[in-house]
Amino acid sequence: MSALGLMLEARGIPTVVVGLIRLHMEKVKVPRGLWVPFELGRPLGEPEDAAFQTRVLRAALGLFATARAPSTIVDFAEEAPGRLPLPGWRPAVTLAPGLALADEIRALAPAQAAHVQRRRRSTVGLTGLAPADWAGHLTAGLSGALPASPRPGLSPAQLLKFCADDLKAFYSEAAQSDGARPSSRQVDDWFWNETTAGRTLQAIRKAALASDQAGLKAVGGNLIVPGARVVAG
Amino acid sequence: MARLDDINPATRQRLIDLDCPSFDIQPFVDGPPLDRRKVAIVSSAALIGRGELPFLPGAADFRTVPNDRPASDILMSHISVNFDRHGWVRDPNLVLPRDRLAELAAEGAIGGVADTHFTVMGSTDPREMTATADAIAAGLKAEGVTAALLLPV
């Protein structure tokens, strides 16, 4: 965003960049920048904390008044409290061990519905597929024999990637459906260490990397499992 | 957490090595006082409307996010798996702070909020986005935006 900000400023638009990577802001020499010490993916710092978010915005927008010269980069002083683990947190739903993927998805459905009820939205829906169809598409990735994509504009490998994203969002919504505020690491630990879905995505990654299909290999290698969660071997 | 030392080693090295473009220019556009500025968000989260085709790897185009589009109709299609989305699951304002901007406008801290926000695929090399920058700038000017708030993920 640093570069795009400078490109917009060069086209006559006053900009302020909120930056997560200070090094990039410095390299590009953003016109006005607020570096924030937050987790990647959280530019406003703290979910469900309007006061915290507003402080970030006031600091960023305030640079329109205080910055006097190009490449003014200011550091936001506050850490986001949600970076710390919530003591004793467990997901809102308890899964029986050893469930097949399709059964696990079904078991989480009531909790995911509770999330939608509580927060009035869902982040699931990139593929347009129903959750009941996910397990079939994902496990096809294990064999490398991906079915034709039912979604115009998405290749089978791209559908697999977005199906994995929908799956992760569904599990995240179910796990956080009781309104508790766990850290991202806690939710990730549960998903990648304790669920059939997490184990399935790890297996898909390995199968995709071994595939001779370039599209599947690229998706599997980089776009299914976060680098921090890759299981070696 | 986005201190480089806090990021897992593979992602950290990729971020350090990222070939950021350098520019010979240092533009700095003036504007009215903040309480008279109209603010628009430009997000790198590759946001789409529900039912739209996701951004794909290497996409250099942009989409618009109407300020009045319900949060329930906004999805994130960024291809990277190396940033947190659990916060986005809980609160759209973490990435697209439309409610917070509306509150700042209501109290008079900013002049107003644009009817349209913009979003791109943040993993695409910005050097491929010249036409997109032209189009976004034109859209911002057409709405009289005097403060573009660029938000990464």
C-alpha cells in the first residue's frame, strides 16, 4: 500500500498510509505514514474495540494536519491488547476426535450459525459452494484429480484454494461464535493442531506439491497452509 | 506483532527481500483542514461483493466498495495465507473501518465519508498498477475526496 499511496499522491490525491511493515514505508518514502505495531491482517489493531480503532484513525488522519514534508512516518505507540492469549480459551464448540471432514463440518454448523446470528454477517462465500460440497472438492485435491470447477472464471485449482479459504473462515466463525476474544494464535493452534480440517489441508498441500499439475502445485505450495503452520516432511 | 522480529522466519525474510519500487518523486499534496476533508478508504484486502469473482493471483485491477454496502455482502479474497483473518471474522471495521469514519464524521472531526471506497490485491506488484492508480485517482477526484486512507492487511 505504500507504493500505491505514493502513486495516488502523485496524481493529486492527499494520502496517508497505515503501514504494518515499517521497512516498506521507508523504502517507498510514503508522503504521510502511520506505522502500527499490529499483527499482519489487523491494520486497525483490535477487533470489536471501537475506541482503539478510533485512536488509530485519529493518529493516521491527524497527519494531514501535522505532517509538513514528504516521507513523514510516525509510530503508533499502543500495542493491540488482543495479541495476548485469552487465558483458558477453548473454541465455542467441542469436536469429537477422529471425525471425517464432512462430519466435522456438519458438527460445526450450529456454532457457525450462532456466529452469523451474533455478528449479523459471515465471511464465508468465496466459492459459492454449500458447506456440504466442500469435503468432496477438498479431498479430491488429495488425489490430484480435481473435478471441473462449477464456478465460471475459477480454474479447478483456484476453486480448491478458495474452498480452503471458505473452510478456514467457517471454522473461525464457529470457534469464535460465543463472543470470546481469543488471540489469533489460539484459534490457529486449535484449527491446525486439533481439527480434521487442518490435517486435511496439510495433506492437500503435500499432495499438491507432489503433483505434476502446475496450477495445483502452485496453489498447494503457497496458498493453502500458512508458512508458520507448514508441517515438514 | 508486525515488528519483523515477531513474524515467522519464512514470511519475515520474504518481507525483507520484497522488491519495493523506488520513486524519484516525493509528491506532497496539500488540502483543507481535516474537519473539511472527505475521506475514502483504499484497502489492499482484495475485497469483493458477495457473488463476485474473487481477485486472482497477479490481479492488477481494482474493485469498488460502496460505503452503504452491507458488511454481510463483503468478502475478502486476498490470496495470501500469511496474515490473520480471525479478527476480520469478528469485525469488518478492523480492515474496512466504515463505522469508525462515520462516527468521526458525525462528531465533525472529518468533513465526510466518500460514497465509494476502493480495493486492490495487495500481493500484486504495484508497478503493474499504473492504470489502476490512474482510475482510482480519477474516481477519488470525481467524488471530491481530499483524504485517501490506505490500509494494508
